[in-house]
Amino acid sequence: MASRPDRGRVEINADECKGCLLCVSVCPTQVLARTTNLNKQGYFSVGYTGSGCTGCGFCFYTCPEPGAITIRRLEKSA
Amino acid sequence: MSAPNYKPHLSRSEIFYPTFERKSGNKEVTHYCPGCGHGSLHKMIAESIQDLGINDRTIFVSPVGCSVFAYYYFDTGNIQAPHGRAPAVGTGAQRARPHSVVISYQGDGDLAAIGLNEILQAANRGEKMVVFFVNNAIYGMTGGQMAPTTLPGMRTTTTPMGRDTRLAGNPTRMCELISTLDAPIYVARGCLASPKHTMRTRKLVRKALKMQTEGKGFCFVEVLSACPTGWGMQPVDSHQWILDNMVPQFPLEIFVDKTDLDHDDYIPPKAPSPETFHEVIRIADAANQMAPAQPETKYKDPRIKVAGFGGQGVLLLGLGLAQCGMMEGRHVTWLPSYGPEMRGGTAHCHVNIADEEIGSPLISKPTVLVAMNQPSLTKFEGELVEGALVIMNSSMVPNKPKRKDLELLELPATAIAEELGNARAANMVVLGAYAGYTGVLSLETCLESLKTLIKRQALVDLNVKAITKGFEFGKAARG
Ligand SMILES: Cc1ncc(C[n+]2csc(CCOP(=O)(O)OP(=O)(O)O)c2C)c(N)n1
Ligand code: SF4
Ligand code: SF4
Ligand code: SF4
């Protein structure tokens, strides 16, 4: 049996991240992490480790920046 | 099986401007420090405004504090208020546009310190607005000084040893204070220190905004919020600190919820328009109704001080002078001096009558002094300009001015009034005498002004005589 697709997907806009790590601390599945990317504001941005996002949105509501995080959710298959 | 399809769920709110046209800094991001609670709360507010579809009727009043620049972010109506005054500004906005959604966004220094009066008065009046109160226990913008909400023992730049409650009082609990008032319909406290709390706060924000769309009443939502910079902490630690230290001081409760009760759709009456103002204060067609007198140049544009005992009618005399000037189409001001001296001692007022607009109603160098009693002459003689006119009530002022440069009109006003039957008409004797002596006002105007000045018809006759006698006296003295 093929593994089920993740329920959500998170995108980090690296240049708008201020590296506060709040999103990392609230993610229930621990799929966000600090990166070594120094963005144009001078912060080490966070990034998605690549799988396991549930689309819960905790990181979105915790992040203070309007555009740093975008969440997508898996479309219920028709 | 086709590839899984992911549809957008949460993204940048359209209520935020596409770019933030700030004067300096990166235009894609806010000016807030990493981990600052202001940003998270902004996002919740923006989301609710968008979902409720109210951006075109929202007036966002930003405070003084770190959130002073909210107008760079929210694509709504924006006003930036002086420190602590956002609820007063919001009141004005709401009354001018009763169907708008007014947001007063304030920090704890702004709301609980300098603006404590404004918030309590607005709450007590039940103004239709929502207040978002960011409690971060500190003055963020100015560098981390103690706020009214600073916790006992908490170190700030102004409490380097920790807040000593015996010296600096205890933290102010604003929700609890506001809950004691009758008018607010929704008072709640949330916090942004964990996903659970954050999602609950989101609901409080949404509910309070929704109430505004229904015109329901005053809503107050306090949000415990991190200021990692002011607290000298990493953002993640600051969230733990809120849970450990702030929440015990500031319980997360819904203190008032009257949102289900019926509300009247009372809309405050509009202030009278400038056109109807005269009618409202019943000075209809007073201005410009009389032909202006043509005084000698040296008496033009007088700056008059009228002084005497309380009870001698000096304030009414001042009003009469101003009223007459206005009737003759002049610019006028009348400024009574209230104060401890009103109780028993001397009373005085300032009157300007001028062809040009008047800068200040306060007169520091009078060109005319009316001295109804001796103390008034003694007190104000010194401040007169050189060659000023002194009208002294010689019935009650035995000693003439010491200065020799002054022009003197000795007028036995009280004696004349007594002869007419009532000493209290002395003030109108002076009005007539001033007009007769200087020519600044016509006799007709003085008599006409009585219609406004004297309410009791029985007294009009007496005052007509008083003015006329005074006018004749003044004119004769001038020669
Ligand atoms: C009349 C006036 N007094 C004082 C100040 C200085 N001042 C600017 S912001 C501020 C306090 C802000 O603290 P708070 O309201 O808690 O907002 P925060 O910055 O923490 O968000 C003060 C005292 C001012 N700008 N105007
Ligand atoms: S949406 Fe939820 S699961 Fe996905 S990254 Fe954010 S916090 Fe983690
Ligand atoms: S919460 Fe936002 S700003 Fe902070 S690290 Fe995560 S993405 Fe960056
Ligand atoms: S000083 Fe504090 S309140 Fe101000 S932006 Fe920074 S973290 Fe936020």
C-alpha cells in the first residue's frame, strides 16, 4: 500500500522570515527548522524539512510576519 | 492515482498593503522585532476584517508606541492618534461616520498610563468601537521602561532592581477595571503564547469585530503579547515567560459578554452645522446686523480688561461689549477669568474687538481698563499700555491711578445707577459711557444688544436708561 500523501504543505518565504523560531517551537510534527540561509534582512531563515506537514496552521498564526508563511491543504479527492 | 492537489489554505491577508511603503527599511516586512506579538495580532485582525468584508468601512486608529506605524500595513481607513488618545479619536470617527467599524489599537503604556482616562471614559460611554489592547508589560518603543502592567519584581530600565510594588504600585488589570462599568458589551483577555491560546485569541478578535459590524457596542480585547526586545529574551523563551508569569497575574477570561442581549441602534445626533449654529445657541442674526460705528483711530481695535467685585456685573459688561462689537460686524472675543479670585474678591474678563482676526483672547497689555472698584485699578494699572484709557467707577474708586500717562474717564457709574433705581445697572452705565466717549460702538447697538443680554423683561427699561445716561455722560466728557 502506497503511503498516504501529507495533509498539508508549508512554504516559507525566506526573505520575509526574521528567524525568531516561534514557528519551529509550535509545530506539532516538528517539520520546520532553522537553516543556514542568511536572508537579505540578515536573519537565518527557517525552512520546511520536506514532509510531514499537516496543514494545522499553528505556525501561520504564530508567525508575526504577514507574508512569511503560506499553508496549503490537501484537496479532498473527488 | 493522480498527484495530490494542494489548495491554498492560509496566506498573506489582502487587508495588508501589497508592499509597506515605509520611509526606511525592507518594504516586504513589518518594522517589528523578531517574535513581537504585534505582528501576530495584526494578522488576526487582518484576517477577520477580510472574512467579514469590512475593510471599506473600517477606521483603524493607531496609537503612539511600537504599533504607531499600523497605517503602513492595513489597507483600511487610518488615523494615528496622539499618545493615549486613540479612544477619543475613535469616538470622533465613530460619531462622524456612525456605520463605520472603529478599531482603537493600543499598547499598555498608551492605554493604561497616559491614556487611562480616555479609555475609561470611552468604555463608560459605550462607544461603538473595538479596542485591541496589547499588554506586553513594558514600554516597548521607548526602550523598555516600566508600564502600569509591569509585573511585581520585573526588571525594566526604570525599575532596574525590579518593580517594587510599595514604591510603584501593582500591575493594572484593565479588563477587570473595565468590567466594573455598565456599558461595555464584551471584555475578554487572551494571549499569544501557545497555539492553543493563539487560536482562542483569534476567536476573541473575530467576535469583537463582528459585534462592530452589527453596531452593537464597546468591546475590549486584551492580548498578552511578547516583547522579546524589551524583555531581553529569545522569542521562544518569551512565550514561556508569558505563560509562567503574565497569565497568573492577568487571568485569561471572558469578563463580560452581553453580546446576545438586544441593543438599541442609537446613533448620536449630529453636531449642528455651521449654518444652523446661530439658531442652536440662539444668537440668530446677531452678527453684522448694525451699521459699524467709525471711531477715532486711537480707540480702534481695543483690548479691554473689565474688572470689579463679583456681583458688579463685570462679566456681563464684557459680554455686552463683545456682543455689540459682533453686531457691528467686528471680530470679537470674550474671556472670563475664573479662579479662586472669583470667590468674594475681584472678577475680571478680557474683551477684544477688532477689524482683523484675533490671535489670542487673552490680553496681557490692555488698551482699556474698566475699574469698577479700587482693588481692580491697583491690580491692573501696571499692565496697561502707555496712554491707555482708564474708565474708573469714581463712586467706588477714591484713589486715581498713580501713572501719569493714562487717559482718565471718571464716571460715577454706581451713583448714576442708584439714581435710576438700582445700583446693579452700573455696568450698563459703563457700556454706554464707553460707547459715548470712544465712539467704538453706537448707542443704537448698545440698546439693541439688551435683547440678548437681559433675559428679564422687567429690567430692560432700567438698562435702557442706564446705557443712555452713560452714553450722554461719556459723550459730554469727551467734549
Ligand atoms: C505625549 C507623549 N508622551 C510620551 C511619549 C513617549 N512614548 C512613546 S511610545 C511610549 C510608550 C509606548 O509603550 P506601549 O504603549 O506599551 O507600546 P509598545 O511600544 O510597548 O507597543 C512613550 C512613553 C510620546 N511619544 N508622547
Ligand atoms: S502547518 Fe502545522 S504541521 Fe505544517 S508546518 Fe505549520 S505547524 Fe507544522
Ligand atoms: S515564525 Fe515567521 S519569522 Fe519567525 S522564524 Fe518562523 S517564519 Fe520566520
Ligand atoms: S520593542 Fe517590543 S513591542 Fe516593540 S517591536 Fe520590538 S518586540 Fe515589539
